[in-house]
Amino acid sequence: MKKIAAILTILAITAAPALAAQQGGFSDPNAPAAQTTPTQTAGGFVGPSGSTTTVTQAKSQPDDSWVTLRGKIESRIGGDHYIFRDSSGTINVDIDHKRWNGQTITPKDTVEIQGEVDKDWNSVEIDVKQISIVK
């Protein structure tokens, strides 16, 4: 009897978030029309993001700092690694395949990337969590 109660409790705990999930999210009514249109079906915040950071500033941020950069992806280094450039310089970025969200981006496109600073012994790169084309 205790096993059945334990199993039902575990099922109830794990199923609750799935049952509560809905599409949609916060949409900023004061944002321009281009920013209020959701770009993902899973929902989330749509509106102006925090201030953008330059590549030079991002390189001096502590490990795991959240940054937003605007610029262009110049080339692919290999695997999920690319070279990103803005007016202040270049930095390596790591963009997992799932982060592209079906977008095709060329070196001519200006993009906004959001992610975490990833510092190793002798290198700094950005682990990209979101990428979008700036229009």
C-alpha cells in the first residue's frame, strides 16, 4: 500500500508542471509592434531586453555573466563555434543547433545574441542561449 501511495505522489509531482504549461507569456504593451509578436511558441518574455554589451566589455565580465551583444557572425570555426564581431572587436561564440530556431543567418545579417560569458584559463567565449535577427 505504501508503494502505491509513493508512486502516485511521485507521478503527481512530476505531472503538475506539464499540466500547468501553457502557450504564451508576457507581452510588453509599450514595446513597438515588432517586439510584441512572440517569436517562439513556448512563450516567455517579449519586449525590450536589457542594455547591450560590447565584445570588449563582455571579455572583462566575470564568468557566467549574462550579456547581450549586437553584431554579425563572421564565420564558422567548427562544430558549434563561430566568430562574432561588433564595432569593438571579435569573440568566439558557442551556438547549439537548437538555438537557431529555424532561422537562416548569413554574415550580412545583424543579430542580437544573449548568453553567458564562459571563461577558461586563456580564453573567453559566449555560450549563446538565444539568437535573433535585428531588423
